[in-house]
Amino acid sequence: MGMPVFNGEPYLEPALRSLLDQSFEDFELIISDNASTDRTEAICRDLASRDRRIRYSRNPGNVGYCRNQNSVIEQAQGAYFLLTHHDDLRHPEYLEKTIPVLDGEPDVVVCYTNTRDIDEGGAHLPRIDPPLRLDSRDLRERFRDIIRMDHLCEPDFGLTRLAILRRTRLHGAYADSDRVLLGELVLRGRFRRLPEVLFFRRAHQLQSTSIAPNRQARSLWFDPALEGKLTFPHFRELAEFVAVIRRVPLNRADRFWCLSEMLRWTRANRGRLFSDLDFAFREAFRPYYRRLAGRAA
């Protein structure tokens, strides 16, 4: 398991305890603290002193969400990896239920479960999951569904074959890189979603989509080095999908089909692509508007 964390104090301890209380006990939990300024370090060190399965490290400075998240994958050992966050909860049987699937089905690369959304206090929230054919043996069905923009990327938090995960470029320093990563993984194998509700995703005001409500802001959250630079997150996502299709070993027919599917994706998301250009145009000319406004005053 791996948990990247930054200022996770409000929900960190229950999240950690939900992992440490797993009925399957043979695992290591790698925590990478991204230079938190709250009590995150104290909470982690206290639990690590009492549970030898925890391996805690702290970055000397904030390296950005992307680098911190990838670091726990790079440090992981063993056959399987589970990405966890400091605000979500797992049922005690999560590992017990998902590990046998990967043990018994070699063509499955990710096993995850149904999800229930919860609020700050743990109360259930309404939720509708669009149907996804990620368990299909048809590569094309899997890829068409995973690149859709109408679903949350929760297989990213499922139990994953570490060797296959490391063949990818992991999470990129741009918004929606988790969707691209899943796009590569479905080209390499099937996903299995178990019907049990064993993952509890917390919605709160401190999560990334609340702190950074648009993709330009989330790109900066992923990579602080983008401060002051123009970003085109949807164009970047498109380019990264194309790079995945070219990189993954596919037969010629499937590769051509996937590339043509990205043309359909481009048409379906032309409004999002236009929003990148509109945002960049306004940001580029903002200094001139201010200068003209100053002269007029």
C-alpha cells in the first residue's frame, strides 16, 4: 500500500486505521508526507512507532501532488499495490476480497469494489455510477469506456499488479493524468469490480476538486513548477492518450481503432478543448487589460 499525504490531519487517523485493521494483515504501508504543516507528521510517527508495517518518510519541501504520489509506487515492493488517500476509508475485508481475484485471474490487472460516497462526518451521500465495461475481454470496449469523462477514476484506487503499473509512466503532472493511466492499464488487461461496497470515498471542502475547481488550477496543484505558465490540460490529456496508444504493444488494427477513437473523443470534448484556448487567451492578455485600465483611470 502507499499513501501520499499533505496536511491530512482532519481525516488521516481514521483512514490509516481502516488500512491497519485489514483482515489480511501481510502488507507494508508506505506513507510519503509532502512537507505537511499540520499534525500529519505527529499522527504518522505515532502510529508507525506502534505498527511495524508502516514506513513513513517526509519530503523536505512540497514536491507537488504528482511526484509525491508516484514516490510511494516507486518505493513499493511485492506483487500488488494499493493506492490510498488520507481522507478515504476501506472496509476491513478490502484486501481479503480483492487479492484472490488477482491471484486467480492472470489477465486482470486491477481489482476494485463498489464505492459509497460519504461526507465529512461519514454520512452516506447519493451517488450514481455510469455503467463501464472494464471487465470486458474486448480491449476496444474497455478503452472506449475508460476514456469517457462522465465517471470518477476509482479503479486508480484498486488493487493493481505492481509489475504492470511500473510499465506505465505512472501519474503525470497534469490534471486527469489518472484517467490516462487507467487508459493505459485497460489496454494491458481487464479490470474487475466486485459488487461489495468496500471503499468509502469522502467528499469535503479540503479535497483537490474543491481547492482547485478547474483543471488549470489542478495542474498547478499537481506540479507547482507550472506557476505562472500557461497550461492546456485537455490538450495535454489528448496528447498523452495518443502517446499511450503508440507506446503499448497492440496489433495494428487495435492501434488504428484506438487512434480513431481519440478523434471521436476530440469531437465529444471540443468544448473542453476550446476552454483551454479561451483560458490561455485571457491569461496571456490579462496584463495588457490591466495596463490599459490603469491608463484609462
